[in-house]
Amino acid sequence: MEAVNSLGRRKTAVARVVLSEGSGVITVNGRESADYFPVTIQQFKLQQPFALTETVGKYDVTATVDGGGITGQVEAVRLGIARALVKIDAEHKPKLKAEELMTRDPRAVERKKFGRKKARKRYQFSKR
């Protein structure tokens, strides 16, 4: 099997994921995933697509992530891994889709409007 490329996005984070056969090593921006994403919940999110498809330890992941914060980057990599697994075997799609791992989360920060402090917050109104 040759390497499978896929893309994952979340908020402003963009992850380019390369999936290849191996022993289950996940590398993010040239670092071990446990170093890059130290929180346990983040580690769980990275392993979630493999656990659902029962492919834990079968593939090596090399991800390049840019932009956004840590949580957005984790979820971008997770989407990239899920898309790559579906490219390898289309039978994984129903399992991943049931857990909502195949849909890109469209929520992003709303832009600031002019005449306001933030996107919706207004300056204090003074009647007199």
C-alpha cells in the first residue's frame, strides 16, 4: 500500500495528513503526538478514528498542521485521519459518520462589525 494523503480543517487550522502502513506511530509537525498534544483528551481524539474502525496500530500517521489553536489542530488532524481511512477502505465510512467524524465542523469565529466592540457586543448606551 502506498501512502494516502488527505486534508482536515477546523476553525482556522489546516492539517495535511499522510497515512501509511506501519506500527501506529503518529507524528505531528515532526514531533511525537504525545509531545505536541500532551492532554489526554487530545490523545483520545487522535486515536478515535482508529478505535472505531478497529485499525489501532496498523497505520503510521504523519501530519503537518498550520494555524488555529491546539483544539482546532487536534480536530483537524482527526478529520484528516478519518478521511484517509475512508480512502483506504470505504466500508469504514458508516462507522465514522455515525460518530460525526466525517463532517467538517463549520463553526468559526464571527467577524467584528464596525461600530461595535466585538461581533455582537455594543458600546454602552447612554440615554442622557
